[in-house]
Amino acid sequence: MSHLAHIALIVRDYDEALDFYIGKLGFTLVEDSYQPEQDKRWVTIRPPNAPENATTILLARAATPEQARFVGDQAGGRVFLFLATDDFDRDHTAYTQAGVEWVRPPVLQPYGKVAVFRDLYGNLWDLVQFADRD
């Protein structure tokens, strides 16, 4: 059986990324280990209340000027990540109070309720509560 273990998200700085994802979005720190042979950290996070075996986000510090060009634009300006929630209004309110920048307001779509926010680097995310499929 195959599954996605991690999704790499290129960041400028580990600690500022952790401040945003843990401090504002309530993500959980899974691992933060220094890798001396490469002078980098292995930093993984997962969404709040996600199961322990859920795919994690690997915060990958840009190590070259080429990589740094993609910080905040990993998807060419499109929504990059989709954060599913079981309570859209709760999370939208909490994120708004935490200062998250919304670029598209909440809207009801056939697939559920969704709004788009920008992370600290400019990547676009959907916050989405999927509709029940009867």
C-alpha cells in the first residue's frame, strides 16, 4: 500500500514558519531534529486533530537562491494546499482572530463551504468543509 508521507513546503526560516503554522493555525509539531551533516532541520507538522499517521508537511528551508525564488509561490499563484475541517465557522473565526489574511471570503459550493487564505509567505490555501455526500 502506498501513501503520501510528507509534502515539502519551502520556507524562509523554520522558526517563523512554526510561529505561523502552530501559533496561528494550531498545527501540531511532529518532529524538529537538527541534521548536522547538512546543517538543516527536519521539521514536520500536521493539521490540528489529524491522526498520527496523517500526511505531514515538511518545512524545508530554502538552501539556494533558486529554491528561495519559490518561497510563497510553489503553485504558481494557484491554491496549493487544501485544509479540510469538520467545523468551517469555528476555524474561520479562529484564524480571523489570529490575523490570518483571507483573499477570498467564505462561499458555499456544491462540494462544501470554502474560503481562501494566504500563509505568511504568500502560498494560497483553501479552508474547506466538504458537504456530506449522501
